Amino acid sequence: NNIACLFDLDGVLVDTAVYHYQAWKALANSLGFDFTKAQNEQLKGVNRMRSLQLILEWGGVQKTAEEQEALATVKNDNYVGMISKMTAAEVLPGSVELLEALRAAGIKIALGSASKNSGLILERTNLAHLFDAIVDGNHVTTSKPDPEVFIKGAELLDTDPSRCIVFEDAQAGVQAAIAGKMKVVGIGEPENLTGADVVVKDLSAITVEEIKALIN
Ligand code: G6P
Ligand code: MG
């Protein structure tokens, strides 16, 4: 009768969404164009190469596969430079408190992130010890909205998807949770989180009891 919680990382537990945006914007600007905040919403939860391809489409720029690899490396080097200086102060409000309360209630917790940099971020922000399982961009072959990352997390926690609750700040992530037949708590603004079972501004605004009540 166990339940499990699956947490996205960027924009849910830590404020890295702003660094992704800065690094992609710098790359686009270096290619001679820009993209909007609304377009940036579409990048959230989407893996690195797919994000680059969307940005190049928006700029009307064509690059070979080899050039795309090089551009993704430029963006990632810039981004890693930013996150390497992160501290626990950049953990979003309520994150540690909620993760600790879930653990105290015996509820298992996994990370479900598209990022290949999750290890560095969890280490820098001192969150790693709070997880029973980690699934990130190094363990999956598809990008959200495909549910693979969350299905793998549910498997590692030995919990049926119908008894899993996903926490997501991205529309692609909400879609992935729904495709995986899981419940989903949206983090942020309701207009960016269509289909979420509930939307809260951050993790300080939801309790273990409210989370449990989402199942059955
Ligand atoms: C998260 C972010 C995306 C990012 C993706 C891959 O899902 O929301 O903006 O593109 O991770 O991150 P990475 O660190 O591997 O480039
Ligand atoms: Mg996110």
C-alpha cells in the first residue's frame, strides 16, 4: 500500500531554470537571434539536444549534427560554470522540509530529471542524501513528455505508477507524468501546467497529508 514521490530537479527543487535560460539565450544571441520567455517555457523538462534543435528552428538556423554537438557543448560548459558555484542557499523554498517529512512518513523518493548534470547539482546543494533513487538524463533514451524517466523511478522504488506522485514545473513533465498514469503536482503558474492534479507556487505550499490524499 506504499506510495512514492518522484521529483523533477530544475525549477522544482533548485533554481537552475534561470541558468539554463541564461546559457541558451547567450548561445542564441551568439548565433544572431533571440527567443521569448514563452518559447523558453517549452524548453523546460526537454533534454539538451532536443532543446538545441528547438532553438535552432526558432532562429531559422540550420546546423549539421557535428555542429549541433559543438553548440550543445558550448552551452553546457557555460551552464556547468554557473552551477558549479551553486550552494544550498539556491534550494527552492520548502524543498528540504518536504523531502524530510516524506522520509519521516516512510514514503520513498526518487529524482526524475532530464538533466545529465543532476549529480553535480545535488552534490553542490546538499540534497543527494534525501533520495532513495536517482533517474536522470544519463539513464534514459527519450525526453519528457515521454514517461520513461518516471516509469524507471517507479520501478526502482518498487511502486505501481498509479501510486506515484510526480512534482513538475514543466508542461512536458506534466505530460510525461500523465502518460505514465501518475498523479502530478504542478509547481509554478497554472497556465504553464495544464493537466496537473493540483498546482502550487512551490513545495512550501503542500503537505504530506495533501500529497497522500491525491492517491484514492
Ligand atoms: C531539465 C531542464 C531542461 C534541460 C534538461 C537537460 O529538464 O528543465 O531545461 O535542458 O534538464 O539538462 P542538462 O543539464 O543535461 O543539459
Ligand atoms: Mg523542471
